[in-house]
Amino acid sequence: MKFELLRRPRAYTDASDEVNLRQPLHRLLLALLILAEGPVRIGPLSEQLYEGENLPNDPVDRLYHVKMELSDALTEAEPAFPGVLKEDGCYRVPVTRPQVDVFRFRNEVLAARAVARDDTQAARLLRAAIDEWGPYRPGQRPVPLAGLPGLRAELLRNTLQAEYRAALIACLTAELRLGRHEELIPELTAWLNAGEGSSQDEELASLLMLACYRAGRRDAARATFQQLCDGLREIGLEPSSKLTQLYQQIRNGDPTLDLRNGAPMSVADPSLDETPVTPDTPPAAGYHAPASAPGVGPGQEKAEPQAQPVRIFGDVHQSGPNSTVNQALNQFNYHSPEDT
């Protein structure tokens, strides 16, 4: 069988026929058991399935009935599949990693990390990982575990979306290092115009600033910084010193931002003055990359050593012996692309 969790949870037979999972609780139980990657004790599982005011008088008994309905649906659709198994006070769905889109996504990301210094390979693997989420539409953040109720599903959903964002940033960073700045401008602009961090997303803004600069669009790079500042000030914040320093470098035409032998220099030079600067480009509505202008990006020379991986999101804890969230964070809390 095959299982999808990166969109609306679904199960398919080997003949690609969709299994009839009639209730959201069937889909939720299936997702909880698959993401656990092993047996889950019945007591804690019943508490995850029924939360707060939805907790029945006998949650273990209700879990048993939902489990039987789910198991029957799976085995009726695919008689060779054993369904939901019970082992020593635990429930388990016997799946292998290639059967599940979440695990295929994670495997691709781990493979990309293993070849982190080969940007061509890493970008290809990361694009394959992103493809597991369905058709890629820049600016449209996919919703895993769509339609599942409860706090547990929401926690898992947020974690999976953080993994997606980490893979996306890593992919765009690798492709920027490959010199694809011109083709990345519309993609990065779409993400910044979307709700994905919007004007407060410094990582995406810095990538767009660099892409514009290397495409010879310095005005667009400066305008991106200005618009980011406007968005941050609306919520009482200022841009980070690192982003401000990148803005200074772009404004001054710093050659250390150039692509050199196909790889960019570090975006931050500690020798530069970190005094905050006042943006010199008037704001515009939204992020609008201008049409290509005559001229070329900066020159190309030798590359410098690359930076260490960056921690992208904080600790999240899940109780119980099968901590899916902790496993996910251990695998993906650091993304491999070096500083652009």
C-alpha cells in the first residue's frame, strides 16, 4: 500500500485505488500510527486521538472501535495488507519508509545534506523532496495532515511545515550559489508576497536581495530591504544587523557579494561597519521585481570557505515513547546550506 500525509491523509492500494477512510478519526489514527514509526501504547494513543472536551467516557474502548474500522477499511481494500496490528498493549501499522510520502521527503532531504558541498546534486535532491508535497506553486504553502482535528495534529502539522520551509530555503540557497539568480527572482518574490513570513521573513528577503544584486538589479535589491524594514517597523521591530550589513554591501557594490567560480562569497563581512543605515529607496506596494535591465551581474572570481549549518527552529517536545516531533527535529533542525 501507499500512504499520503503531506496533503489530506490518504491510503492507496498497490493498484492505486484510494481506500475509503470515512471519518476524520480514521485518518488521524492512521497518521499518528504511521508517524510514530513503531508501536504506540494504547493509553497515550487514546489521549492523542481524543483531546479536551472530545474525550469520551471510555477513550480506550472508543479507540478500539476506531482502530477496528480503520483496519477493516485497509484490509478490505488490500487483502494482503495486515491492517492495524496489536502488540503488547500497543497498536502499529506495518509500513516501510518508501510507502509513505513523509519519509520519502525526509530521505531526500537527508540525501541532500550528505552531498551539501555539491550544490547541483543537493538542489536536485531538494527539488525532489519538495515534489513529494504535490505540485509546487511558489507562494503557496502546502498543508500537511489537512482536515485532521486536534492539538496533536496541529503540532505535527506545524513541524512538517517547518521541515518543508527548511528544505525550501536550503534548495533556493543552493540554486543561488549555482548562479540561477535571474530565474529565482520571480520565485522568491512570490514567497515574499505570500503569507509565508511575508515582509518579516529575513531569510527569503536576503536571498531575493542577493538574487537581484547578482542579476544587476541593485535598485530592486535596495527596495526589497526597504519594504522589509517597513513591515518590521509595523510590528515594532528592526532588521537584524546581518541583513542591514548585507544592505550596506549591496549599496556600496561590495565585490565580496559577487559570484566567484560559480559560488558566492559570504553575505556578511565582519570587517564592515555594522552601524545601522537608513534605506535610500522609496517603499513600494508588495515585492515587485522589475523587468530585466541591460547589464550583467558582478564579476566572477575565487570562492571563499562556506559557513556552518544554521539552526532554523527551536525545540519542540512530544511526550510518549514514540516522539515523532523530536525525531523530525533531530533530523531537520539544522539545514546544510552554507551562508549565501
